[in-house]
Amino acid sequence: MKSSSLFPSLLTLILGLALGYGLALTIRPAPPATINDSMEPESIEAQTSPASTQDPESATTENTRDPSSHGSDLASLNLEQIKARIATLAGSPATRETDRTLQKYVERWAQLDPAGASAYAAQAVAQGSPESLLNAALKIWANTSPKAASDWAAQLTSQELRESSIRQIYQTWSKTDPASAARNILSLPPGSARETAVATVGGNYAKANLPQALSWATGLQGAMRERAVQNVLEQWTRNDPMAAAKWLLQQPAQIQWAAVSKVAQDWTRRDPMTALAYATSMSGPSAGSAMVSGPVQRRFLESALGTLIGSDPRAAAAWLSTQTGSTYFANSAGSVAGRWASFDPVQAASWSQQITDPKIRDNAISSVAGSWGRSDPSSAAAWLGTLTDPSIRNTATAAYSRSITPYDPATAAQWAMSITDPKLQKAAVQDVVKNWKRYDPAAAANFLKSYNP
């Protein structure tokens, strides 16, 4: 969150003092005590008013220096002293130093009164303080009383704060006692709170006790089961992707289908060639796998290859040129070319032009021209001028005209009209005009009056 204001406003503090309870406007349960119950509104104003007799520069220096330098040691301060220290920071400039100082005080507050500290931090974050302020309080609370912290966070009315709080609590809890954290998830309200907790617990549970984590994940229902299985397998795949994949193949079809893409993606990011080799040999007798050729196997392969194309299209192009990969070349060449063109269009174009199959080549050329046209239309237009093969040039021009139509339909129409193949030209012009009518129907109509195919 942006740090537009470090602390709850003075008005909020005074209202909190007058009402006799804390500063958590976004929290349904009763908020904690005020920052300092013994301080009158006038005394707070005197400490934070610009009209104070204390020199502003020296006051800022005093208020924002490291907490341990404020007289007594931080760990020796009691609750009222901590609240008083925080009150003196109201109105201080929004700097990293004051952020750090406030966080130290809130951490000490959380050691003494975690609910009150968390309520104060939630209000501060809602008003612009860094989210780390609330996370610091919740981390301390989750280490001492995680269930109470979870119950408190579940009642936050702000979805953003609720989800970030649940994430911090269950991340901390599952590091020390993942089984208890996992069991407690069902006590959360159905919806995003449970989903956030499930996504957070799975990895830590798998680190601590993989068999128990798998049993827990597969015992859940619906979307929670899918999310939990994926997170447990993500951790397992980091250490032993082959074992994770083989375990998945022994599960019911619905679990296989829900998790196979995630396993393929995680495995490919770690070791793409091994993942692809496994994907393409799964249906063979030598694979040692229970998976046979079919929808799940194809989903694994598509996910693995798609991940490689996204991260390293050059490597994907090289694999597709192998004997094993050539089977999938026709369906993947366009994706490789388009992704490659997003960061090296010249090389992508050169690779695409070398494809011998006209249909596959045209698909790749279209992907390059479209991607290049969206990112750098001037350079793409210059490249079109270098193409000497009429078929390649026409294909590229049609894709280029489509790519610039949303923001320059008049120029796109001119490019479409330059296509020498009558059938392709007509289709390209129709594509341009169809989109042009959405933004400027009058201009599109005028163009059609002058268009003579």
C-alpha cells in the first residue's frame, strides 16, 4: 500500500479517546484500548500541534530516532508507555525512519496486547501506513495464540486486509504446527478466507510431513482440494518432480485433471527437457508410468511446452526441431514465433521464414507481424518493406494491419489495401472496417465509399 499517511489521523485518535475504545474502524469485534487512556485530547494536541513551543526540527529528530534511544530499553516499556510513545509520533513526516520506529513500538505492543496492537495496525494500514505494520503485529500474535489471531482476522470487513492478515497468520502458524493450522481452516468463514489459508498452508505442511499433507489435501472438497493439492505438489515437485508426477497418476481422474497442469509447469520451470521427455514418453511401455495417452497426458504436455515457450521460446524452437518435438511443431510454431517476437522480432521473423511448410510458416509469420506491430509498429512496417516473397509479405501485412487497427484504423486500412492477393485483401479490409466501426463509424463509412477492390 502507498504510504500516504503514517499514522491514524489526530481526529480518529481523539474520537477513540472520547468513546473509550480502540482505533479499528474496519474491525467488527470490539476494538482495543486507545493509544493512551490517561491522555486527554488537549494533551495529545499539545504534543502534536505545529504551534508547540518545541523546535519542529528537534521534535522530528526526537520522535523518529530508533526506539531504543527513547530513554529506557524498549523491552522494559509497559503498555501505557508504548501507547504514549506512539501518540508522540502523530504528525511526524512520512519517512522510512518513522515507519521503522512505529513498527518497533507496535511489535512491543503486540508482545503485551496482540489484539490491541493488531487493531491499531489495521486502522493505520487502512489510512495509508505500510502493510508490514500489521504483518509485524500478526506474526507475533500467531506465534503465541494463532487461533485467536485467525478468529480476529476472519472478522475484518476489508477483504484486502482480511486476506493479507489470514495469509500472514497461517504462514507463521504452519511453519511451527502445520497440522493444527490445516485443521483450523474449516473454522474460517467459507470463501476467500479459507482459500487464502489453504494456499498458504500447503507448502509448509508438505515440508514438514509430506504424507500427512497429501492426506489432508485430498480429503478436502471442491476448489479447496484443488488449491491444496496444487500447493502440496508444488513443494514436492521442487525436490522430486518425477515422484510427484507418478503419485498424481495414481489419484482419481478429477484430481489428476485439476493438478496435472501445475505439476507440468513447475517441473518445466525446474528442468524443462526432463519434463518434456516424461510428457512425450508417458504413453510408451518404457515410461514406468500409469498414465496412458489421453486427455491428462495431452494436458501435461501442453502445459509443459507452453511454459517453455513462455520462458524460453528459443529453447522451445530447438526442441520442436528434434525428432520427438517435431510431432508437435505444427501446432506450436505460431506460439513460439509470437512469444519470440515479443523480445527479439528480427530473430523470430528469420526463424519463421525458414519454415518449409507454407501453412505453418504463414501462421508463424502472422504471429511475428502481429506481435511486432503491437510493440513497435514503425520497425515492423520497415520489416514489411524488406519482404520480397509476395505470399509471405501478404500474410505479414494482413496480420500487421489487424494489430494496429485499434489505435490507427486509417493506416491499417491502407496497409490492408496494399495486399496483392484479392481474396486476402478483401478479408483484411473487412477485418479493419469491422473494428473501425466500433470506434468511428462515420470514418469507416467514408473509407468504404472510396474503397475499390
